[in-house]
Amino acid sequence: MKMMSRILSLGFAVALLGSQFTAMAQEKGYSHIRIVRVSFVNGTVLIKRPGATEWAEALVNTPVEQGFTISTSINSFAETQFENGSTARLGESSRLEFAELALAPDGAKINHLVFDQGYGTFNFEPKHGSVYSVQAASATITPDGKSEFRVDLEPAVLRVEVFNGSVKVADAGKKVSVGKGKTLRINLNGELALNATPGVEKDAWDNWVHARDQQTELALNDSPVAMDSPVSGWSDLDQYGEWGYFPGFGYGWSPYVSMGWSPFSMGLWSFYPGMGYTWISSEPWGWIPYHYGAWNYSPMFGYFWTPGSGFDTFYPGLVSWYEGAGYIGWAPMGFGGVPLCASTSCLIAEPVTALAGGGIVKPIDRPPISVRLASVRAVNVAPGPLARLSGLPVSRNATITSGAVSPRTATPAPKILFMGQTPAQGAAEMKALTARHSFFSRSFGSNPTQMIHARLGNTIGGLSLAPSTARAMRSMQSFGLSGLLEHRGGSGSSEPLVRIGANGEVRATGGAARGFSGSTASTPGGSAAEPTSSSSAMSGMHGTSAASGGSHH
């Protein structure tokens, strides 16, 4: 009876915590424009918006705002990623609330999480005065600088294990510091041990977390376009596509995709108050390229994405909108808000009722030939209940976690390491990860070890390429070195070789060249648009409002 009373009181405290954080944030003048993302989903993972009564099935790349809650079912796992690459990973039968995601006037990020069930691992890297804390039962865990720690919340015991760095734990007026390689156990009757004990116990879950950390670190080091610091979703680009130098645009990235692919063709539009219709991509890499930078199109390489000047502004969906005859259409938007689509044939579209209903967008969704769509600045379609879910309707077989979790000895791990890959592919990838070869050594070394990517045929950006194109882009153009890039122009013997020099000059050396000269870039609709430098175009883009219903500044 005493334990049941304890659990009920904890539940009441958790319910009040979100409102308390909100009140504190208002007093300090915090902003709540923060957006983090769901970066991994395996099994049944549910998500709920603040104030909502219904759960939804979470998708990878779902934007998460303050007040959102994520719950995993049995044999289900999830990962959320913060703007700077910090992560909160949930094991099975776990639940986490983002009680506060705020931005202080000086730019520091305030992150307060409530972990009220299960087990999870938190990898935090505070920067520029950012603050993280995890509330578990009656204890508050605060990282002391960069750290990684695991929290297990069982019926009678709270356990905190520190793998890297150190954390401070406060409970019932007492505080204790827990360093690397130590474990703190707290009885849920309020008793707090004054000293943490040496040693940590690792299981299958911890091994998976370590492998996931390795994968992210190697992908960041592997990218030919370097970042000053980790950015959420950046490592996905290296796993699922190739970087190359595009004359007139600079360095850009193209995904491995099937023939006929175009951006914003696989996912759903979810309505977020204050942002409008927000794109949730079902493609594992679909976070950064759909909310930052801009897309462009080349007849030689298809669609490619360029990062622009930074990641300070989050856009719900970088598209140009069209409407008419009961349909809503959209197409990728280039730098400066220039539409990339010049005809109805290259638009993705669906009936207005489907958009309002939160339906899944598929690559085959196109407007009928008889429908004429006109360009509009923003979508003016009232969202239905399903469009407000931030996910898919919960299936009948989905279960919302409650009560105690499985004993630690039975803790499983996800069956995959990378989104969209099988366990066998994941094992091969881990073998390459263990080798720890850098991008440079793999590209130019005497015995390079190539990573395994989620390839869908010899395609980049939606156009067919010779198998050697990706390797050539990676090994030469990423460093601006001159060399040959092959482009398979289709059936027949006409397969031009295109020489791209270090200065970006493009010359065809055989066959019928289909490319772009460095002065103009063709759009998929057949028109040409003047290229704009990444820096100037991005600044111009920030000066305009997003056509998808608003932006976060």
C-alpha cells in the first residue's frame, strides 16, 4: 500500500512538472521556438502532443516541441536528437516527456526532461551555456559538462550509471556527484545513498548505444563537408547519399533513391500550431534537407541539396505551394524562394481532403492532367484531427506502457543499427565501423574499406548513374580535385564522359552531354534559373517568410 501511494504521488508530481517549468520559463523571458526530432524508431513507438488525449505512432524525423511525450512498447525503442547532436534514447516500455525546451535571451538552450518509466541512455553535450536535466521519480539528474549516463526506473529502485563525464543527482534535499564508471542506487522510499559505488553493468542495450555512438561519430568524420560542431541529422547524409561539387552552387548532397524520385514525395504533412503544415519525411535521412538549406536540380545528377550558410532557422517545409480544382500541390523550393518546378508534371499533389486528413504522401501522388494548379504563397486548409496527431493513427495492436518494466537481466536491444537496414547489413556496417577508417584513408588509401550504404540501385538524386559515379564524386569532387565523372545517359551507346575541373568547369568529352554549365541550372520543368551563391541566397531566404505556413526564428 505504501508503494502504491508512492507511485501515485510520483505521477501527480510528474503531471505538475510541465506547468511548473512553463511558469518558470515565462518569468525568465524564455522563448519556446525550440525543435528537436525523433531520430530512430524500432517497433511501436507512440507520441503525444501537449494537451492531447490521443497518442499517435511516431515516425522518424517527427519534430518534437515542448510538452511532447514519447512512449515505447515492448520490444520497441526510440531515439530523439537535439540540435547539437545530443541524444535521449529510450529502451522498451519506457516513457519520456519533454517538459521544457526553451531558449534563453542569451541563446542558451534549456532542456528539462521527465523520465517516468523504463530505462534510457542520455548523451548530453552542453554548449554555450545550455542546461540539461532529467527528472526521474523524485530525483533530478544534471550533467556536469559533456556526459553519457543511463537511468533505470524500476518499481522500487532508481539506478543511475555514468559511462562518460559526471552527473549531479539531487533528491530529498540531498546531493551527490556520480563520476565516470560509477553507479548510484536510490530506494524510492526517499533514501539516497551518500556515495556512488564503483562499476557499471553493461548489457545488450548498452552495446547498441555504444554502436550507435560509433556510427554517428564516424559518419561525422567521414563527411567531406565538415561541420564545426555536430548538428542533428548531419550524420544521416553520409549514410544515405553522396556529396559532390556542383558548378554554380558549390558542394551539395544527393540521396540514394529510386528512379523518378523527387523531394517531398514520401512522408506526410502534419499541422503544428504556429508553424502550419510541417513535413515529416519517411526517408531516414529526411531531416536536415527538408528543413534547412535548399534543393536544386541538375539534368545530369537529378535533385541535390545544398546546406546554405547555417542552421539557425527551422522551416516547416521548404516547398512552393500550388492549388486548384480541389487539389493542393507542392514542389521543392530553391535558394531565395525560387520554385524549382515550372510545370504541373513535376508537382506532388493530393486532394485537399487528403491534406487536411493527415494522409500518407506517396511518390505516385500527382495531379490529374486536366487539373490546373496556380502558385500560392501559403496553404489555407483547416487541418482535421488526424493532421494534428504528429504521426499515424494508433493501430489496434499498439499498447501504451504503464507500470513496471522487465527486469534488467532481460533488457533487449534494437535489432537494427541503421534505419531501413536488416540485422545482417547492420553487422557488416559495424565491422566497418570497428576498423575506424577515415574518409580520406578509405578514398585514397592503398586498401580502402568502403562503408555499406542503403543503396537503391545505381541512382543519385533520382537519375540513373554509372556505378562508378558515386565513388568518383566521393574520392575526387569532394576535395575539388579534377577527374572524370561518368553519367549513364540511358539505353544505347551514348554515355558521355563529363570532365569537371577543379575550377568547376564542365566539359563533355564524348556522347551527347546533358549537364549544366556553371552559369545556369535547368529545372525539372524545363526552364533555367540563375544560380545563386549559398551564402547570399541563404541570407535572402531568411528575409522572407516560409511559404509553408511560417518559420521558426
